[in-house]
Amino acid sequence: MNAPRARIIGTGSYLPEKRMTNEELAKIVDTTSEWISSRTGILERHIAAEEEMTSDLATHAGRRALEAAGCAPEDLDLIICATSTPDLVFPATAAIVQHKIGAHNAKAPAFDIQAVCTGFIYALSIADQFVRSGMSKKVLVVGAETFTRILDWEDRTTCILFGDGAGAVVLDAVEEGGSRGILSTHMHADGSHVELLHVTGGISKGRPRGFDVRHEALGFVDMQGNEVFKQAVKAMGAVAEEALAANGMTVDNVDWLIPHQANKRILQATAKRIGIPEERVIVTVDHHGNTSAASVPLALDEAVRDGRIQPNQIVLLDAFGGGFTWASALLRW
Ligand code: ACO
């Protein structure tokens, strides 16, 4: 019997209602709207309401993906959530999503993946392996973040970049022979650069020295932006080329590049490095900022719903994030 392949049969996304424009941000931190838009291409970001948690964002996006897929929550046999901002230390946000989404009868396994901005492609890759091995048939993969909860709103070098949101896909097993679906995934990590991009505290490390204990977060995002920029472009370029080489393709075969929506300059530099014209790059960062693990599925959902992505087109997903981690996925839509 042929091994099955995983195909995305529905996408969904969700952005919290509250928006914060650059102008509003400039009232609370020493920056200007012009500086933010010219250096990052970001015009606004969304902020989760006080009572809204990552699982709520994930549930909204997951429901929309299930609806688009015509799939009932009970049909799911695996739920994976990529997040660096889980509701709780445990249980996994994916388990909370299973309950909120109403996948009660499925008793499907549910777990989280933590690879920061690369998290969604890591999760997609794992889901793909479960489907290929025959372990799972219908999988919900979500990337969801409340990243604004781990920002230092006095640090203008980081707080201007990030926002909250969620994106999701439903995968289905298709028998090989059909050419549509996930063609390959490639994942990498290098943990030697933690200092360049990390959160300053954590469960095991505790709060950083001098940290105001009234903050609910255990630490804040700390980043050396210039260096991260260079590493991101290099790694996203390399892992895109790896995907194309593995499938005997060139950049000319790619209809759409969907890179991690970190900021417009990183996207432009990555596209240039790969050699793909900007009109074939999906860019949504302007209206939601960097939403970490949610960014790739948010951009994917937007391009599917507005009709840019069409059946049988080749779509290349590409991401880089803390760890460092980086990954790509090549799909025939
Ligand atoms: N408003 C006004 N001025 C600012 C701001 C701000 N928000 N932030 C920094 N500056 C100032 C700096 O203080 C500096 O001033 P100085 O020259 O007087 O010292 C000047 O602007 C230039 O600072 P740089 O850090 O060199 O600015 P750069 O052009 O590199 O832009 C940025 C900074 C936007 C963070 C850029 O480095 C970047 O995009 N890095 C990528 C990081 C990223 O996107 N990380 C996301 C997580 S990883 C990922 O998702 C891939």
C-alpha cells in the first residue's frame, strides 16, 4: 500500500479586536510612526484583550480552519499547537484548545511545540510525519501567540515589532499518487546564539534580577536586532534552497513564498537572496507585526482566502526564530 501524504484542506486565522497603530505606540515609547514603518514595514499590531489567552486565539483560528475544511472537531485525531506564550506552564495549550474547540469525542493526542517563530513549520513537519506513518489522518496544526505579554513596553528596540494572533490549518491524509500536499519539510536548530534572541526569565531560571514582580510575565524579549537580521536572512535563504534542491526544483517553480512575517526588510532581503520577485512573496506583516508562530499560517490563510493561492501551485513556507531555529516546507497546493 502506498504511504499517505498530508494535504492542507482548510486554513483559518484570528487577530484580536484591539489594534495598536504606530501613532499610538509613539505615545508610550520614544519612537515615531515613520521610524517604525520605514525600518520594519509594520503599520499596526493587534493586542489580545486582558481575559483573552493564547488558547482563545488558537480556538478561533482552529474553528475557522475546520469550517473551511468541512471537518468536524470530533474527526481530528491529532492537535498540535506551536506557541512560546502558552496559557499555563501546563497543561499544553493544545489540550486546552481540544476542549474549547469541542473535540471531546476524539480523545486525540494534543501537545505543544516550542520553536518560537519557526514553531508553526516545526509543528507542520511533525504532523506531516504522523500522517505519512499512518498514525494520524486528520490533524489540526495551530500557531498562536500572545507575544505582547512578554514585551518590555519601555524597550523601543523590541516592543514595536510584535503583535498577537493565531493561524491554523487542517491536514488530511491523501494516498500517494495524488501530487498535491506537503512535498517535504526541513528543520534546523543552533542553540549557540541564545544571547542574541531570548526571553530574560523562565520557570527554571526565575525572574531576572531587578525585575518588577508586579509583572505577570517571567521575563521580556531581549534581542540584538542587527545580528538577528543577518542570521535570519542567511538561514531562511539556505533552508529555502534546501527544499527546492530536495524536490528537483528551482525558484522559477515557486508560485508563492510565504516567509515568517518578522519585518518587511527581512522579507525583502530573504526574497532577494532566494532570487524570487517580490510580487510572488506574501507580505502581511504591515497589519499584524511579528506574531511569531502565528505569522506563517496567518499569511497563508490570507492568501488562500483572497484567492492568490490556487490549486496545484507551489508554495514555499520559510521561517527563522529564537533558538536559533529555522525551517521550510514545500507544498503543492
Ligand atoms: N524608534 C526610534 N529609534 C530607534 C528605535 C525605535 N523604535 N529602535 C532603535 N532605534 C534607534 C537606535 O537606538 C539607534 O540609534 P543610534 O544610532 O542613535 O544608536 C538607531 O535607531 C539604529 O538602530 P539599529 O538597531 O541599528 O536599527 P536597525 O536599522 O537595525 O533596525 C530593527 C532595528 C528594526 C530591530 C532591525 O535590526 C531588525 O529588523 N532586526 C530583525 C529583528 C527581528 O525582526 N526580530 C524578530 C524576532 S526573530 C525573527 O522573527 C526572525
